[in-house]
Amino acid sequence: MDLCIFGRQGLRRERQRRAGEDRGDAEGWASVFTEDGTFANAKGREQLVQFAKALQKQTGGRTRHWNSSLVITPSPEGARGTCYL
């Protein structure tokens, strides 16, 4: 099974949205979680946004994640991806 070009583009956009923390886009980063999602001590979108903003302030906006060895495997449900961070 091969991913169509639309599937690849969608996955690429989602990956860019998840990188919102690195770009200072707290709302974009929090939007990848469910409404009741959790990360560290933050629960729910509003707390996630506040967490990301506090991290940006604490680090002076120098947070960067390097993703490598990205592997996307098609599945009947859609796709599954893994990578090194």
C-alpha cells in the first residue's frame, strides 16, 4: 500500500503544526492535543497554551526539536509514523 500525494501532504502539514512550539505558536502546538489532553502538569487546551507560552518565555524562544529518520507506514486505518527526536 502506498500513501497518495494528498496523504503525504496532510502528514507534512500535521508535522509542521506540531512544530508550533519551536515557532512560538502556543495555540498551534496545543491544537494537536484533544480538548482534555495532557503534557507535563498541563491538562486541557488552555493550560497547554499557557505551558507553551511559559516555556517560550523561559527559553527565550530558543526551543528546537530535530526530527530524523521519519518513517510513515500506511495501514488500513490510515498511517502510522515514527521518528527520532
